[in-house]
Amino acid sequence: MKGSNRNKDHSAEGEGAGKRPKRKCLQWHPLLAKKLLDFSEEEEEEDEEEDIDKVQLLGADGLEQDVAETEDDESPEQRARRPMNAFLLFCKRHRSLVRQEHPRLDNRGATKILADWWAVLDPKEKQKYTDMAKEYKDAFMKANPGYKWCPTTNKPVKSPTPTVNPRKKLWAFPSDSSRDLPSPKKTKTEEMPQLNFGMADPTQMGGLSMLLLAGEHALGTPEISSGTCRPDVSESSELRQKSPLFQFAEISSNTSQLGGAEPVKRCGKSALFQLAEMCLASEGVKMEESKLIKAKEADGGRIKELEKGKEEREIKMEKPDEARLQKEADVEKSAKENGRDSKELRNFEELRMDDIMGIKMEDPKDIKKEELEEDQKCSHFPDFSYSASSKIIISDVPSRKDHLCHPHGIMIIEDPTTLNKPEKLKKKKKKSKMDRHGNDKSTPKKTCKKRQSSESDIESVIYTIEAVAKGDWGIEKLGETPRKKVRTSSSGKGSILDAKPPKKKVKSREKKMSKEKSSDTTKESRPPDFLSISASKNIPGEVPEGIKAEPLTPTEDALPPSLPGQAKPEDSDCHRKIETCGFRKSERSCKGALYKTLVSEGMLTSLRANVDRGKRSSGKGNSSDQEGCWNEESWTFNQIGTSGSKKFKKTKPKEDSLLGSTKLDEEFEKKFNSLPQYSPVTFDRKCVPVPRKKKKTGSMSSEPTKTSKGPFQSQKKNLFHKIVSKYKHKKEKPNVPEKGSGDKWSNKQFFLDAIHPTEAIFSEDKNTTEPAYKVKNAPSIPNTPEPTTMQEPLVGSQKRKARKTKITHLVRTADGRVSPAGGTLDDKPKEQLQRSLPKVTEAGCNDECSHNREAAETRSSTPEMPAVSAFFSLAALAEVAAMENVHRGQRSTPLTHDGQPKEMPQAPVLISCADQ
DNA sequence: AAGAATGAAAC
DNA sequence: GTTTCATTCTT
């Protein structure tokens, strides 16, 4: 979860760098931002190291493979995004520049400009991006062996699900049964949820993971919640079908005593409860909860069991202390409040649980009631409230009433409304549709899994938020009154948070995890929480099965047996906190911290396992090359983190790079940053030329007329000015390659090469002669291949281009600026040239072409299509004029000079055309 | 949500 | 040959 938040944060930060502040879409809590930043930046390195360590630790088992697979599977929801191609990289790198230069320009326009730049870009420079793209792709593929770009098959999926967006990310590993390569992935995807369970069930982890998972489920399954989302899960006795998490939760709840009531609700709480109890009980704390739970189920005496569980003590050792402290604190509190030590603890835990699980809370009403009852407890709320109102509510509920009630947190899921905002829902749906349908559950609704996953993201976000809030609360605010929180909750609701941030979180988790390990204690309560949460999520998502099966012993998960040291530190931290805070809150915070730490540890372990897997996997299969540069893990994580939604996607990249959580990400970022960034000025110069280049393509000439009609007509509808404005964005695009030779890359390159000289000229454009020369060159090339016939064999992209070009031409003309004129001219000239010089050698062509072109240009007006002819002629004239103007002045200013004159004539032309 | 660009991949 | 989607982000 954190990851997502981070991502957001980063995005925000990143924005600062180049981009403008992002849109509201990603709404992140200010708190989150701060915290996130701290985390991400501070501990990234550590994380990596930790990861490595983990890898080493877990390392060797088959886990890796599983993990890798699992990772792949993970993607289902989140699905790794297909790697960016060279152009996209270029766009990503330069869009900000374009925007700076053309603040008013909308993104489309910016994209066009970028395209122009790209067209103009020196082959060498281009090659850099191409190489980067290739490298990136290779790394990506290593990380995602089975990855499919666009499973067409899936697309059909469209039909199945009415996915709003046709585009979802079907590809990849669609969990769908149909997948081939992905099959493993698929399985994984399906398993994913299960895996998570697996993660959870391990005693300790189980509890925590359960919680986390539960949260996810709740979010994800809201719909399902009522229904049986996962019959499968129902494995354990009572728990219902619901996800394993639920089951666990239930179990725990059972153990917890409360009797009561709804198993489901309890489930979620139970885990928390247990944790709380453990803390409170001081001894109880074991991770064995799962075991205990089982036993408890039969029995009811948790504490006893806990004591029995001493075996696990490691954790206990630490915790007990804290628990004691907490108890004490609680006691004090109790005095004030109603002496609800245990309750408070519980509540606290519950709150957390709620936060995690509850995010989804469904029944605000209930919660509210509870809150009312337990105003005192409200104190808790406030904190949570920050993150999300819904969450807050949940927390409250548990706080009192019963813990029994808590189950809400989990159950809550039903109320998707709170959690799911429309957007989320959409995303989820999309994801669910895309990725998985298949798997899951028969439930008419989307499969629980899918949703869960998607939801999980959201949840994760929420969690992170909450965690952050908590952390603050725990640390600083501990002392402060919680009530404020309530307000906040009401007002602020987590909705914002809920909204989208979570998506990417997953990725970040690892980092967080690692960080936690390293610095859990050190950092304030909040971080731990945050971390823990993230970790918990991470674990479930990432490691799920593999972890369980293997190394992670339940004990480890639950309590960090393996990492006693860490635990201790945490304790110390708690103590410190307590000391610092000194009071209830401090206590609570401490408890929370402990809990978090435990969770985090467990999570960490799981994470480690994952990491190990990743490393191993990377080590195994992957080519050495990539490994060096790109880490598979990172990719995997990223994938995981990234959920289907586009937004996520967007953030992802940034996150990846920014977070650098993943090595891959880091490397990617590095590489990406290392990519050359050209000053807009250069491009601007080029830009002008570019059009010319396009003109060069001249081959367009015939086509433009043809194709142009269609677009034209459409445009006709629009008002002329409208059209103009529209196309203004587009500067002129170089169409050349398309028409002429069919866009083959070779052709393009050839074109570029030819152009290249022009560029130089271009800079010189000012000189009249040169521009003409350039034009000539460009056209010459295209001409050779396709002389007069030019008709458009455009394919796919070519068609697109053709359309664009057509439009572009119009635009150009509309603009009246130099480019337009040139464009039109080009067309003709090309034809003419072609005609005159159908077979010119490239080299020869250039020169000749230039000459021809010139002649052609002058001529151009005459020939050509009848209807078009007029247009062309005008264009030619305009071009000539432009040329002249150019000579006089340079184009930058010239636009006015050249442009106006040209425009005048052209505009009319366009209009006429449109009319036609 | 659509759309602008290019490119790569899967049909 | 065609379609999808990768990024970005405004409208």
C-alpha cells in the first residue's frame, strides 16, 4: 500500500520536477506525502540491502521459482505494463519540456510536438532511446517470462466483460484460463489470493496477513462479502467461504472469546484482537495465534493458549514488555476512560485492523452507533479519521462494542460504497475483467480475487494512509486528542485517499518492508505502522503461496523469530515512544508499534522470501545482462504494485523510478534519466524543419488529397476556426515516411538520415536557399520509392499517420504558417519530383531532388488533382512565399511574417476544401 | 473517457 | 494487415 502512496507522493514530487502538479486524480493525503517521502527516500537503499539479505536467507528454496511465478501471476490484476517503446520514453522524458515551452498546449498538442521532435531527432539520439527501450523491454521480459503484450485472445474478453475501456490490460498474464505462457501466471493469479492466504495462515503472518488480506478482501469482495466469495477458502472449518483471511480472522476471533457474534466480523478482529490480547496479556502475544486460534476455537482460553505458546516466545519476550507497558498505560487510561485497558488495546488493534480491513467498512451506521457509544474511544478515531473517514468509523466500532462487532471491519466489505469510489470501482472492474475473470469464482460478480486484488490496491493505499495517520498519531499525536480525528474523519474521509493512491502501493511495499526492518524501531511509530501495513500487504500479495509453503515458518511470520533483534529494537522504540509520549496514546502507540512491528516483521519475512525468490529467479533464468542492470524483482514488484488502472500505470513508472524500490525501477530511472534530453529550442528549430521533412515525404501529395477528404469532411462539420484551433496543436507532422514507402523503419531512418543534413540546414533555415534544399532532400527520398502512385498502402499505423497527415496538412494550411504551406507544397513537389525523377538514387536524389523540388514547388501549383489542384497550388504558393519569408526573417518570428501571409491564402483554401 | 503520438507485439 | 497498449494529461 505504501508504495502506492509513495508513488503518489513521488508523482507529486516528480511533478514538481518537470511536470505540473498532478491532477487531483491521485489524491494523497498530505500526511502521506510527507511520510511517504521520508520512507521512500530514506530507506530505499536499505530496502534493497534488506531484500538482498532476505534473498540470501530464504534464498534458495524453490520459492524463487514459485515466487517468480507468483509475481507473474500477481500481475494479473496489476499486470505489468508493457514496456515503453523508444518513442514513449522520449515522450516521457521530454513532455515536460514541451509543456514548459508551450504551456497552453494541451497534451495532444504536446504529443504532436514530441512526435515532431522525435521525427527530427538524430538517429544517434534516437538510437539511445531505442536501446533504452530495448533494454527495458528485455529486463521486463526477464522479469516476466510469460508476459504477453497484448493477448488478442483476451481482447475478445472485451465481449465478456463490458469493460468500459477497451484497452484494459488484457494482455499479459491474464489470469484467464486461456493463457498459454501465462498459464503459470494464470495459475498464480488465481492462486494469488490463495497464496495470500497461505501467507496469512502461517501462524503469525497468518494473523497479520489475515488482517491485511481481510482488508483486501473486504475491499475487494465487498460485493462478495455477503456471498461466498471463495468457497475454496472455506477450507478451515468455520470460516466461511470467505477468503482464507476471513477464516483466519474468524478463527482468531473465536479464540478471542467474544463470542459472538458474527464469525465473519470476528474473523477480522479476531486477529487483531488476538494481537491486542497478546500485547495486553503481555504474554499472550504469540504469533502462534493461528495455532492457538485453532486450539482456542475448541477452547476459549486464549491467554492460556498464549502462554502455552510461549515456545514462540521470542517475539513474546519483546512484546510482553511492551504489552506490559501498554497495559500500564492502558490502566491509566482506563482510569480516565473506563478502564478499558484491554479494550483499548483491543480497540487499538481493532482500529488498526479496521483500518486495514475496515477500510472497506460497510456499515457506517453501525460504526457510527458504536462510535457514539464509545466516544471516549473516539480518540482513536481521530487519527484514523485522517486517513479515511470510513476507516475511522470502523475503528470506532471495534473499539467498543465490541470487539465482537468488529468483524465489521472485515464484513464491512459489503459496503463498497465507502471504500470504493466510482473510480476505484471502475478500475477494479476493469482489472477484474481484464485479468481474471476466469479464475475466479463463479460468483457472478467479479471474482473475488480480482476485486480483491484491485481493491487490495486501494486498500493498500488506504492502509498506508491510515498507517501514516496512525503513525502521526502514534508518535506525535499520541498525546493529542483523538476527537479531532473524528472531525477530520467526517470531513476528510479517506475517500480521497481511498481513491486511487493505493494502486501502486504494492510495489513500494517491499521497500517499505525493508526499511521497516532496518529502521523500524528507529523510526517513529508511524513509520512502523506504515511499513508494517505495507509489508503485510506486500507479503500477501507478493509472496503468497511460496512463502507459506516454504521457509516461512509460521512462527517467523507471526513473530519475527528469525529477526528477534529487530523485534527488540521495535520494543525499544515502543518504549521510547511511550516514554516520550508517556501516556495512553504513547502506550497505544507503543502497542501499535509493536503490533506493527510484528506485522512488519512477519511481512518482512515474507517480503524477504519474496525478495529471495526474485533474486533467485533473476539469478536463475535471467540473462546476466539484465540482472546487472535490471532486477527482475523490481519489475515484479512493480508489476504487482501497478494495478490495472491507467492511473496506476502512470504513477507506476514514476513510482518505480522514483521509489527505486525495485532495483529495476532504480535502474530504469537511472537509465531513463541518463537519456539525453534535448532542449526544446533545438527541437523547435527542428520542428520547423520537421514539417518540411514531412513535406519531404511529399509522397503524401497524392494521398493527402485522398485521405484528406475524409478527415476534411469531418472537419467541415466543425467550424473552421474550430478546426484551426484543433490543429494548431499539431504543428506539422512529418508524414513522409508513411506515404512514401510505407513507413518502414528503414525508410524512416533513411529519411531521417537524409533529413539530418537538413536539420543543420534547418538551424540555418533562415537562409532561404537551404530550406528549399532541405525540402528537396526530404521529398527526394520518398519519391524514389514511390513516385506518383503513392497511393496509400498504408497499414495500421500508416493509416493512422495518413489520417493525421491529412489532417496535418489541413492544419498546416489552416495555420497558414510556414509549415502548412510547406506541407502542402511538399506533397506536390514530391509527386512532381517523383514523376520527374522516379528513380533517383538516394544520394543523387537529394541534390537532384532539391532542384527538382524547387522546380516542382514552383510548378506544383499547376498540376495535381483538380479539386486538390487549387489547394496545392495555393499551398505551393504559400510555401514559396514562406520560403521567401524565411529568407527574410527566421521562422520563429517569421511565423507571423510567413505564417500570416501564408495563412491568409491557405485558410481560404482550406475552407474551400472543407466545403468540397 | 477520449485522444495525440510511435512502436512493438499478438492476432 | 489490423488492433492493442505503453505514457502523459488536457478537454
